[in-house]
Amino acid sequence: MVFGFVSLMFLDTSINMAMQPFKMLVGDQVNERQKGLAYSIQSFLCNAGSLVGYLAPITLTAIGISNLAPEGQVPQSVTYSFYIGAVVLVLCVIYSFVFIREMPPREYARYHGIAEASEDKKEGMLTLLRHAPRTFWTVGLVQFFCWSAFLYMWTYTPGAIAETVWGTTNVQSEAYQTAGNWVGVLFAVQAVGSVIWAVAIPMFRNHKAVYALSLLLGAAGFISTLFITNQYILFISYLLIGCAWAAMLALPFTILTNSLSGKNMGTYLGLFNGTICVPQICAAALGGLILPLLGGHQINMLVLAGILLLLGAVSVNFIKETYAEAKKTEEALDQTI
């Protein structure tokens, strides 16, 4: 357990370290009108990769690789899935490193309308937080509810559907293990929903409207699991949950980067990662206390996740999108041209 905990910690840390610079590069490389589409494309690719990952063990089992293992060992289908994932991650990072061109400092400053006099001025993280735009905090509030909800989904879905669909709470039973295998299928369905919705998001001009709509759809998906006892009808629930996931990967970064100047965008996006990590830490710490209060039934934690997304949808109303920096950038570009 300790080895698994430490390994997961390093895995999560490395993925964050790999992904966050990519999010920063999107804001650096595209203009204001392209940001929504760019982050939606990134969301689409993330979810397409998730779909492949969720289906990898089942696919490998289907082609003859063993899904069984002696006690204390991991099945080959799972082991090979991790190997494939590691190779894909490394190749994608290398590809991005080799082929993406970062702008030289002066070109970057001209592109984002940063005055030369301010280029050398350094500000600490605490100073930046004190002067962070209101959008940073309001989007962060929405993030708190959203990431808490999904932490509960990842944690409690196996036990929840084992009880509601397979009628067991015995973790040693074959039915419980079957439910656990079905979770991978449901998460793959969620990824499909995310891929589809990521294509639709750029069609909406109002970021706040589609953000709130996506979270409401996700909330409906979570709450509906309380009433569903058929494993296939659960596909509908997780397709709806996928809509919220797609929005969470794209819209917060679109809205936030629109309110930032290019000068401190990288630092702010790094700080913004705290709105992803902190909610999950809080949700994980409180989950064990909340579960008994909800009768000990894990399905109620998914209902709670739906309520959290409802609160997130309401909190979207507090976001005030700003484009002042975008206008300054466009004026600077016009002068350069």
C-alpha cells in the first residue's frame, strides 16, 4: 500500500508537471479569438486519450492477454496498459518539445502587448495572488465544487454501482469484482461524452452559459445514478457526466486567460492548478466523515457529487468575464503591423 501510494503520488505529480506547461503554451501561442477553440481541442485530445486508456485492459483481454493473476500480483492486461500509457506519454511530450516553437522574449512581448519597461519587473507569487483578477477567484470557486464532485465519482463509483446494480456490498464477492470491471466501461462512456461535448463547446459564444449548462448536465447524470439499476442505462448518466468533464478541462482556462495579460499568464496558470488540487484534498479528507452521515451508502456520495455540480453551476453566475487585456494586445498588434 505504501509503495502504491508513493508511486501514485509521483505519477500524479509528473502528469501535472507535463500538462500544465501545455495549458500555458495554448495561451501563449494563440490569439484571444482562438483560445476557446484551442482549449476545446486540448480537452478533446485529453478525453480521447482517456477513452483509449479506459478501454485498454478490456481490449488486451479480448485479444488473449490474461486478465487474471495470482494473489498479490497484477494481471498482465493491467501491467501492459500501464506500459503502453507510459510510452504514449513520453512520445507525446517529446513530440511537443521538438515541434512546438516558443516565441523569443521580445516577440512574445510584442504579441501580448507587454511594455518593454515592464518586461524586467519581477513579482512574487504572493504579490500576484493579491493582485489577481477577480476572474481568478470566481472561476476558482466553481472549480472547487467541480473537482470535489469528480473526486467522489472516482472514489465511490465502484461501491455505488455494486450495490445498486449488482446488489452487493461484499468487496470479496464476484459480483463486486464484476462491478469494478464495469466502472472502466462507464468511465470510457464518460470520455466519449466528453469528446462529443468538447466538439460542441466552441459553437457556443457565451462561455458562462455553456459552462453552467455543462455542469447542470453533469449534475443530472450524477443524481440519476440513484434511480438506475440497469448497467447499460447507466451509459446515459455517464454521457451527461462527460459533458461536465469536457467543460471543466476547457472553459476555466479560456475564461481565465482572457482576463490575464501575457506577462504573468504562466505563473497564474501554475497557481490556478491549486484550484484543482486543493478541492480534491479537501474532498478526500472529508469523504470518510460524510459517508456515515449519508447512511453509509456509497451511491449517496454520487448524489452529493451532483449537488456539488449544481452549486458549481450557480457559482458560474459570479464570474465576470473580462477582455481588457485582450483589447490591449490587439491594439499592440495593430501598431506592430
